[in-house]
Amino acid sequence: MRDFGRKLEAAKRASTAQLLFKCARLLNERAIATLPVADETRPRAAHMALFPHVDLEHGTRLTTLADKLGVSKQAVAQLVDDLEAMGVMARVPDPDDGRAKRVVFTDKGRAAML
């Protein structure tokens, strides 16, 4: 059994997917540690789940984020509210649809990502 455990750990270390998962976890931990705290709102993993889905150049609609995360628009709106309070994200008018908003990173948000 011990030999199986060693082989499993060696396979995990050699796995590209495992390395990518580890990188994602480390990036999340770094971003959480560097994000500002506002009004006792602390960043959580749920906040970080939004980051890869927000287009850095044009921003992303709330409905698109909700679809990508498989959650309700209201759930995403709450996360964005939190991130706005932290100064990490902002809502801006969608140039393609006057009724819609896009979520974009603020300068602080971009700095936390880089």
C-alpha cells in the first residue's frame, strides 16, 4: 500500500492538470492576501472564482459571469457588490446595450491580479 501511495504522489507531481490546479490555488491565495479589506468584507474563494471570467480589456456582463459560474445573476451581483466595496471591480455601462452593465477590474484589481 505504501508503494501505491508513493506512485500516486509521483504521478500527481508529474500531472500537468495537478500543477495547474496548484498554480490556481496559489494565485487565489496571493490575490486574497493582497486584496484590500473594506467594511469587514474579506475576499473569499467565491470572489476569486469571478476573476478568470472577467475580460481584462472590455469587462464582462453579470449574466455571462453567472452562466460561466453556474449560479444566479443575483449571486454574482452580491460578489461584485463585495468586490466593488473593496475597490477591486466596478460596473460600467455596456457600450453594446444601454440597459446592461459590464464588470471591469479597477486599477487596484488589476494590481492584485499581477
